[in-house]
Amino acid sequence: MSLKYIVRVVVIFFIMNQTVMAGETSLWKQKDKQAHFTVSAGIAIATTAYARNKGYNKTEAFLIGFGTSAVIGLAKEVIDGYSKNGHREADDMKADILGAISGSLVSAQFEWKF
């Protein structure tokens, strides 16, 4: 894994730790946002690993993993908007996107064999 990818992941975690708005806790400290980040990263890791295993290069695998995870996160937020007690949150989508980027970046660096 090259240094530029490690730096990118560190920057993503730094962004997660910044305050959302004055007086609010950071994205990273909110349990719901941690769950969104973790699930999105997990989906991205699995999808990217599958793509790498099928012979895609790092860039293609990253785009497949990121895209899949981001679409699932977006779909979940759209469904939340139409549910009876649900509501859409932009911060949930931010956590989903950051998780998708992180998971795809890390997973794309490995040659997965399974």
C-alpha cells in the first residue's frame, strides 16, 4: 500500500472528526454516523475485493466498490424519506460517502484471492 493512499484515509478520518456545525458534535462522535460509515466501508471493501478478485485493476475496482456502496447509502436515505417515521439526513449521506471512499481505497490496494 503506498503512502498516498494512507494519507488519503487519514485525511478522511480527519474530516469525520471536524464539527458539523457550531455547537454540534462531530460526525465521528455520533453513534448513528459511525454505523453509517462502518456499514458503507464494509460494503465497499467487500465489493472492491470481489472486483479485484475478478481481475479488475485498482481504479476499476475502486469505482465499482465506491459506486455500489454510495448507491446503497443513497437508496437507504431515499427510503427513509418515504417511511412513516423516517427522515433524510445529509450527515448520514456524508458518513456513507466517506465510508465508501475509505473502504474502496484500502481494499483496492490488495490482490484478493478467494
